[in-house]
Amino acid sequence: MVDVLMKGGVVFGIILVCSLLAMTVAVQRWWFYRTVKKEDAAYMPGLRQAIAAGNNRPFGDGDGPLARLWAAIYNGYREASTEIGSVAEIALDREGLRLEKYLYILATIATIAPLLGLLGTVLGMIKTFHVAAMSGAGNPQLLAEGIAEALYNTAAGLFVTIFCIICHNHFRNWAERRLRLLEIRVKEFTSLLTEGGSHSAR
């Protein structure tokens, strides 16, 4: 790996840093979305049971999107001067921002990685032609180093780009589907408050 890094040059090192950043974001987003999915499966049954028992106060530890949405809607429902629809819309916008957090990093790396690969390719070819101009074709080792630098950067840039595009599209689609599910949960929260827990909420 060190040998490849040395042959790839400075641009290859920059691409490697971008790849490490992209993988870090991908792992963090995967863990976050996994946690959110688990919260939905565990939170809703408990909330429905609490409402059925006449307890519609904020339920749960408040660490996930559903707990934050429920707390916001519940507090808005208790305040007569506050429209639940406005409170729900603001809360949904906040959760939408959380769901899309860091995805711009993947999109940015997917955009610049092929350009960095092209830059490394151009620099490698310049090195190759410079060696050819200075010593002719009699030094195949130096010529091979320049060509290797160009090819390493091309391959690395394409690999990072493909990885980032796949992750970005997958996580973007996941965030949009989860946001639509949160919109459904908001309607359910409102229904639970107005129909099932209106007396105890007041």
C-alpha cells in the first residue's frame, strides 16, 4: 500500500484522504439510519399502549426523531395559542435536516474525485513526457513510473466516485422514505392526541 501511495504521488494521497472521509460518513449515516429504524419499531407500540392507558405525556427518552416529534406536538397541543400543524411542520423540517446531514460530503467527494483522478493522470503523463524529453525512451523504468502514477490516480478517482455515488443515492433515498414515514407518524400523533388523549392532555 505504501508503495502504491508513493507511486501515485500527492494527488493520489488527496484521493485517499477523500476516500477515508467518505467511508467515515457512510458508516456514520448507516449507523444513524439503523438506529432510527429500530426506534420506529420500538417506540410506536409503547406510545400506543401509553395512550390507551390514559398517559399521553411525552414518552421515551427523547433521543430519536419520533420522541422529538411527539414531544413537540404534545407541547403544541397543550398550548392553546399554538397551531399543531405549524409545530409539526417545523419539527418535521428539523428532522429532515438531521436525516440529510453529511450527505453533501458524499455528493461533493463524488464530484471532485474524478477531477482529482484526472489531475493526477495529467501530472503523471507530464512526468512521463518530461522523462522522455530529457532521456529519450532509453529509461523505461522512469517512463513506467510516470505511467503508473497516471493510472493509479485514474483508478482511485473512479473507485471513490462510484462508492460515493452509490452511498449518496442509497442514503438519500432512505432519508426521503423515512421522512415520508415521519409525516405519517405525525398524523398518527395528532390523531392520538385529539381522539384518544384529549381529556388527559388538558
